[in-house]
Amino acid sequence: MYGTSKEKQLENLKINVRGKERLAGDRVTCFIRPDDTVKSDNRFVLELTQDWESILNTEKTGIHYYDDKVKGLRLVAEGFQDLDGNPIEDSKGSGKITASKDIELKRDDSKPYIVTQKLIYDKAGINGLQKAGSLGIVFNEPIQLYTKEMAEEGVIAPVIYSDHNPLTPSPTQIGIYENFLPELKAYYEKLDDKGNTSKDETGKPIVVEGKYDLMADILPSDCKANKQLENITVKISDIPHKFDLDPNTSGINKFRDYGLFYINPKVSLEPGNWRLVVSGVSDDAGNEMEIYKSKSFEIKNLFTVETLNKDEIKIKFTEPFNKKIVGDDKVILVITQYGEIVKSVAVENLKDGQTEAEVKFPEPIEDFEGEYFINNIYYKVK
């Protein structure tokens, strides 16, 4: 089961119109997908596709989701079938099944915040065209991200974005923001030795724009991952925060709007100390996060380019080669010029402790002159 349920109005939510009682809430759907963070084939994640104030039609009814008038919510499903096509229903044969527990709603007026960060690539040159400075961040609760790219695409909430991400602005947010949700802002600041923002020769702060890339699951504590996967993911046991989740949940499925959110710099960060600044993040209740400034982190080059000519390249590692850091015994070198790939070659069979390496190209680089980038590391032909 994966997709959107049929529209339905809440029962027992009524208003009087010209002496007649009518259902008062807006028609609403749930987005449903299997919960693959537990070992079960009968658990599903449900997410509403509208804000509660819209569902309850608060403007007309005066009822908020956290009012005493709302005693709870009862989840009833109909039209369910097992794998053999048999109806899943109650003992009365009603064609419906009711959740064993009612849902209690509590007021949420707490701002979301970031509970951990993970530097994914701290070395320029370690992974082809991957930019140094990619940072993963984890929030304490489900959040909504509305990006500049969504605005450029004309995405207007409420909407299900990219087939899995319901954006559900509150009526208050719709009245404040041009596109109904705050827009994500992310940028990197280079820091000096005192932890202040560094400036270039003209006196301008050195900043690099950041961009939301994607979101990954938070892995179970007992997940066995290879070194490469460990380098780019996080386990729930690594996060110093207790999530408000079912105790049977060992990891967190990204479709719960939790997860490891990757922010990438638009260009690879140069060596030095940096921090990431993030704002424009809202939770599902419309609470907006305070501006977040990450812990400082250091970027280094994996290697320097000793020589580059049309036939071969020689590199020198800034620290003795370590397979545990790189995650392999080889380094892929991608050589670009004017944003185009001109050569890609593997430096293989590297040994721990090795300080230099060289490799010949199968075919020479044509029209060899000018400036090149090797895994985003600058080199000018002498």
C-alpha cells in the first residue's frame, strides 16, 4: 500500500447552517506508505495532507486541534485487503477496521531544532566531483522544507511534493509567506583563528551558498554497514536525543519527515575552518526554527597535484594514505576544465602509509593548456 487515500471529512465535527447540522471540516486525505523501519509487513506510516486548522475548519468552527472539545481521534480504515484479496475488517463484517487506540492531540508551540550534525566530506578530493563540506543535520521532530528550487518550480502548498513529502502550511503561515511556507536558507561561513567570519581582500565575508540535496533514513543501531556507508549515514544510537517514537522503531524512515538532511555547498569549500548557517525551517504545526549555526569544522585537501601533463598525473597525499578514511584502496580522479570532464582515471592498489601516487592516462588529454580542477582541487598548467 503506497499512495493517497480517498478524501473524507471528519465525523462528529458539525456546524449549524440555517437550522440544519452539517459536517464542518474540510475534506482531507492521508498519504500512506509502508513503515520499513521495523521488521513487519503490516505497519504503515500515515501523514495528513493538510494542516489541522484546515481539517477542523477552525475559522468557521472555532475549534483548534488542542481544544478540550477534541476528546481524541479514532482512526478507521475501510477497503483494506490482505495479500490474498480477502477483506480486512472487524468481527461484525462491517468492511471497516478500527485502530486499537484513539489518538490524543496535544498543543505544539515548541520550535524545531537540530539535535546533531555529521560532516560527510571533510576532505577535498576524496570522492570525484563530490564537494567538500557536505553536512548532514538531524532535527528533533518532523519538519517541512520549502526550497528556492520549489519556489522556482511554482510549487504552492498544501501539496504532496516529489510523491512523498506533504507540505501542510498552517493558515497563519499562508497569511505571512509569499509561498505559504518559510523558504530554506543555508550558507557556509569561513572562520578565522578566533572563530569570527573571515573576510576576503576587499573586506567582504567569505561565504558559500548551501543547497538542500536529499534526505536519508536514520539507520537502526544494529545496522551493519560498510565503511563507505558509515561515512555518509548516521545511526539512531549516534544521536544524543530521545525521539518521541514507538519503542519498536529501531530506525527512522525518511518518509516520516525525520531523517538525515544533506546540505551541500554550491562549490567545494577551500581548506580552513567553516560553519553552516541554516534558517527558514518549519515544523508541521507552523513553528519556525531559530537560526542555527553549526559547530565549526575543518576542511583539508586529500592531496596536492605535484605534476599534471597530457599523459599522466602525480599526486602527493597531505597525510599518509589511510584506507579507513577513504573507504577503499583507490582514489578516482576526475579532471575538469570549464565545468566539463576531460579525463577520469583510478589510482588503484594504494597502500596504507603511502605518500605519493601517479598514473598514466590511457589516452592523452587533448589541447592541454590553461587551468584544471582535479576532484575540485585547482591546478594551473605551468
